[in-house]
Amino acid sequence: MLLSSVWLLGLPGDWLLDDFSLLEGGLPSLLRPRPLTYLTFWLNYEIAGPVAWVYRFTNILLHAVAVQYCYRALRKLVGEERALLAAAVFALHPLQADAVLYVFSRPVVLMGLLLWVALEKWLEGKHWWAVLFYGLALTAKEEAVAFGPFLILLHLSISKNAKEWRPIGVMLGMAVLAVGGVALAARGIAGSGAGGQAGVGWLDYLATQPLVLWTYLKLSVWPQFPGMRWDVGLVPKWGLFGWGAMAVVLFGFRKRFERAGALLWVLGALVFLLPTSSVFPLADLAASRRMYMPLALLGAALPVNRWLWVIVLLLAGVAGNWSYTLYRDPEALWRVTMAKQPGAVAPLLQYTKYVPVEKALQALQRNPAPGDDGYQTELGRVMLELGRPAEALRAFGKALAIEPTKASNVYNRGVALAALGQREAAVLDFRRALAMDPQHKPAREALAILKN
């Protein structure tokens, strides 16, 4: 818990990315994905309202407890010293900043805590308690489905107890139901960024993931970039051979699988990455928060020596510096991300939201991306705030031409038309937006205002 306190340096930071969607309050539906996580968000809102540091503190507290259970579970498998080293890596590694300090990443942290509790119960022989905590983890985040396959690896490595197969089978059945639910939700929720809405085909996604996994490994060893968004380009189909190359390398170390050897933990880390690195595409090809559980498992594969402890202390310093200088200051975070990924549109669009409108326009003009609808939308927003509705209308029109099926693009054009005094045309656009997405609240509110 003391090791995890380094993240308190990032406590005063502002909301980021999807955090803003949490500010509406209201009791979340238990039928939505990740109901347990949203219940904790609701409790935060009821206790303190839309105060960012309270949400972040909850994340940090959950992470601190997860570190304790990580240590308690691993010491049963790899001994006191290696478990302490792995827990320290898990607690302090700079890649954890995304999961711990980005409020909307709470599903990852809550899932991790529940899975460490489940693993401890499993190792105590309380298999059905482990099933219970695994089920709770699934309601925090669907990536928990990796726990069942990990237990199979653990069974083959150290146990061979035939009584373990029944609870493992139940977990695998729960995983199938969870995956089916996620697939249906991804299809039904507009803008989910998953499955068919990821904007990338499954084969291209699968071919790119060996490069993503290599990036994860490099950043685990040398974490020179803490960004929340990485610009990873799609790899041609030959990237599929990367999976074969990984299989060959892992097979070469097969003797280190028995008795919870290093290969078990490397395979375990890979298994926990597979839900986001498989044939189910996600709009974000890579994200450091996906390394939350794998970092601890890779830490368990390390031998114990004093130099590794020196590295852990250095990681603590780097993590503290990043959390203090970047996650407390969103403008700095996105400015660094832009510098690390020149030409990437996503960090540019985030940066412009945190700077004065004149500075935002300068950044957009320095880094043009005319073929990106998000760029054109942000340019239109900036023009509206500068009192230049004609130029805003032009930008929103280009965004609509690029993505004609997005209700938000039609709505934005209506806003510009209203600002130009073209009331009837604006009403038509708001009605079109509602026809495309009946749940589009801004269009409904704008239409009500114009009718009065």
C-alpha cells in the first residue's frame, strides 16, 4: 500500500477523455456492461459529486488493495522475495499510470483486485469462492475472461488436481456468456469502438497485434513514453507470421514451464492480453492500461537480485514524476503525446480541448488533417467559439461528408446553421440527427429551444 502511494502525486489532475461521461450522475442500469464498475462511479458521484480527485483517489485505493492481494497470492507460488518484487513492479511501473490515474480505467483496476482475490482463494483450495470473485470480476470488466485459461496453465504447471476441472469449466462457461454479452453490446451501442464498430477488420487487427505486443514488451523494459493513446499503424497481413514466431520462441523455453517457472508467467501475461489482442477488434489498437495484470505476471518471472530492486526504485521515481507532471496537467500530457507521435490526430484533438481557443486554432492549423472527421469537427468547434460560424459550417460540412452516418456530424452542422440564423435548415438537421440516433440528447434539446 505504501508503494502505491506514489500515485497520490497525480491526485489533483483534471478529467480526461471518457471521464466526462461520468458527470451526469444517476443510478446506472444493472443491465449495461460493467455494472459493478458503474455502481462504484455512482457511489463516487453520490458522495462527492463531480469532483475529479475523489474518483482518482478511489482508483488509487483500489490499486493499493490489489497490490496487497497480488503479493499474498504470488508468495504462495514463487516465494516471499519474488512475490515482493513482482508486487513492487505491479504497484509502481509507469505504465500503470493509465489504469490508476485515468478515472475511466477503473474497470481494469477493479477487475484486477477481484482476480487477485480469486487467485488467493483458488490457491487456498477454496475453488468455489474463486468462482464467485471471478464472476464479480466479469461484472467489472470483461477482460477477466482470461482468468480461466490462466488457471488451466497454472493447473498444468503445478497442480494436476483433477478436482479443479469442474470450477474451471464453470468459469469457462461464464466467460462464453460474458463474451457473447460484450459482442451484443458492442453491436448495439453506437460508437462503441469494438467489433464491427472498431473501424478495422479482424484479420488486419490480428496481424497488427504482434507489433503491439512487442511495443508492450519494450515499454515494460524501458518505459520512455507514458501516453494514454499510441499511434500504431496497421500491419500488412504478413504480420500474422509474428504469432508463429512467438510460438516458436515460447516453445524453446518449454522446460521453464513446470513448477511455476518463468514460462508460466510469460504465458500468463500473454493470456491476459489476448482478449484485447485477438480477433475481436478494438478501435484503440494499443493502450498501456491493458498491461495492468500482465505487468505483475512478468514481474513474477524475474529472478531476484539487488540490481532489480535498484530498477524498481528508479521506476518509482519515474512513475512519480510522470504522475506529478503529466497526469496533473492534461495540457502537458497531450503536448508530450503529440511530440512523441508527430502527425497523430487523436492527441492533437485532446490537446485543443485544454488550451485557450486561439492556441487551439494555431495547433490545428500547424497539424492539418483534412481527411479526418474528428479534426474537422474540432476545427468547427473552435471556429464557433471564435465567432466565425461560416467557417464552422464549412468544417462541420466536411466532417459530415467524411462520416455521413454519424448523428453528431449532422447535429454539429445544425448548430452552425442556427448560429448563422438559418433556423429552418437547423431544425431539419436536428430532426435528421434524431432520426439517425433517437437517443441523441443535444439534438433533442436544440430542437426544443428552436421550436419555442
